[in-house]
Amino acid sequence: MTLHKQLLHALESDPLAEHHVALGAQSNAAPARRLFAAGHVVMADSYSGSPHTPDSPGTPDEIEPHVDWDATRAGREYLMNHGMGIAEAMDTAQRFQLGWTLSKRLIEETAQLSPPAGFIAGACADHLDQIGSAKELAEGVATQVHFIRAAGGLPILLPLPWLVQNSCDEESFVSVYTQILSKVDGPVLIHWLGQPFLAGMERYFPGDSFQRVMALDRTKVAGVKLSLLDEAFECAVRRELTPHGQVVFTGDDLNFPALLEGGSQEVLGSSEFAGSPLTCGDFSHGLLGVLDAIARPAALAMHALTAGDRVRYHAIMEPCAELGALLFSHPTWAYRAGLAHLAWLAGRQANPMLPNHEEAIRDTDFNQRLALLAARAGVFSDGERAAMASSSEPG
């Protein structure tokens, strides 16, 4: 059977229907895990003739006039409607290519939406044309933290490439984070982004610098987002931080079902975070780009986990993990192309374009396989499936 015929067959029914019936109405209980979805940036049709590519990127000033702000905002509203908090101005929004000017507007747009589950936003120092010293770096990060806080968001301290570019050692890393924390109020999160997502990050947090940074002020540093695609390491970090009341947000878009489930469901502590309780234990919360694609099934899986139905949780999440494995296949950073393609297929945006035309990284065969796995995972609603099935070449 061809991919096209397999997709048409998969679109005939909703794979989540039986789970919706079994789980019934949404529970009023606080969700077992907090989920923050990182959304992508949507481009207007006017960008179709742009010569920008990942190898020859445009400047933020060249890209901004072609951002479809209505569709980008609608993408965040879609995630909010599935109970997600928003993770803004991070890797999924191509933060390290688009810089602070666009990121600042993204944060402002999300703030105006007032996400019921709150929002987290990335802070670094990319508004500075040049960074001449560690002191300037720390002051720059603090400036963005203050902006995010004033907008109503929770700041997450993004990786700071300047530290790697200047071959900073363990003491220098700790010193910079010490300076940043001295200039800001908590809570904040630390973000450790790995090499698959951003070149040069294999040398981030040298020696014991990570452990020392997390211990600088445990009342101010609420936890960490780990985007290292290393399940065993994340579990080890969790065991180290839990006794101190700090949490791990998984950024592992490959192993997220197991990391969210955790080794134990026992809650060992709770604190206020982004307007709602944040539980602590041998499990991770979610701050993930993959949620942009799987918001619908992930919301139902969280309902199952909250209800204690771990069998159903696995049944819903396993197809999502299969989809995630394809989305984040090499080159890992090209996952954004898949997110935009699926949103376009669902009719949530007018085209599949991304800044610097990252959508061109994936070919037709990849996109067809992606659409099939998405349909099997229950990504598409009844109306979206019907519209896709009636098109001449869905996928």
C-alpha cells in the first residue's frame, strides 16, 4: 500500500476516540505534570520569493516584515486551548537566528494572550551588538530577564554561546551565572541546550559548573530544562535536584514519554510556578518543541496520567514518540520544518514556510511519512482529518 493510501486509511477514524470515551470529561484535578509548548514562527505568503536559506540566512530586519503575526499568535492560542503553557522565544522560534528584536515582539504577543497555564520565555544577551566582558554579558541577560518578568512571564536563562566562544572554564561559568542571579529575582530556570540543537554546545557547563550553578541559590533557581537527548543523564540530574526542591523540565523530544511518566508518581514537594503548583519528584515536567505537533494527544495523555491510568497513557504516547523520532531525525534542528508542515496540513496556517526557508530541508517523502505518523498519533481533529481526506494529495 502506498504512503498516500495509508494516510487516507489513517484519516478515516480518530485513534483517540476510545480514549476520550474511557476518560470521560476533563478532571478538575491539577495535572500530574506541567507542560509548556514551544511554538514556531509562521511566515506570510509574501516570503515565498525570499532568497534566504539556512546557509544564507536573512537578517531579522529582512525577516520581520514577512512574519504572519496573526497565524503565529493563533498557533499559540491552539496550544493554550489544549491546556498548554507557552514557551516563547526559544529554539523552536529560531531564537538564535532571529535575535532579540523579533523575540521581544513574540514575548509581547504571548503576554497579551495571557495564557491560563502561564508562559516561560528565553533570556540571553542577543540584544547586544558586542559583548566585551563577562560583566557585560551578565548585565545583558539581566536586562532581558527584567523585560520578561515585567511582561508576566517566567524567565529561563538560555545557553550563552559567548562562554563557549571565549573558551571559558568552570570558574568562569560559575562566576557569570553568579553575577546574573545577583541582578535578578526568582524564580528562574536554567537551560542546558545540547549540540544536536545548537552547534558548539558540546563544551557547555564544563567540569562541575552545572552542579555548582544549580546550587548557587536554590530558592531563586527553580529548576532546569535539559535539552541533551540523554535520558539516563536527565534521570540522574532529577535525583540530585529533587531533595533540594528543584525540578527538571525535559527538553528531550525523543524520550519524553518515559521522562514525563518518571520512575515514581510520588510527589515529594510542591511550589508555586507560573500561577499554578509545580510538583517535585522522580519525574520531569515538559518544556518541549514536540508539543507544538502533539498538543491534542499529549493533553489527553496527561489526563490519563493524572487519573492514574498509566496503561492508557502509554497507548496514547507511544505513537507520539514514533512521530517525535521522525520529527527530530538528523539534522535534529530541522524539526521545525515538520512542525510547520503539520500545522499547514491541518489548515492552521496558509503555507509551510519558516524563516530562512528551513522547510526546504525536508523532502516530499519525509513529509508524507510525517503526515502518516501524525494521523496515527491523533494529531488531527475530526474537522482537520475530513479536510485533509478531501484534498487531492493529503500529506
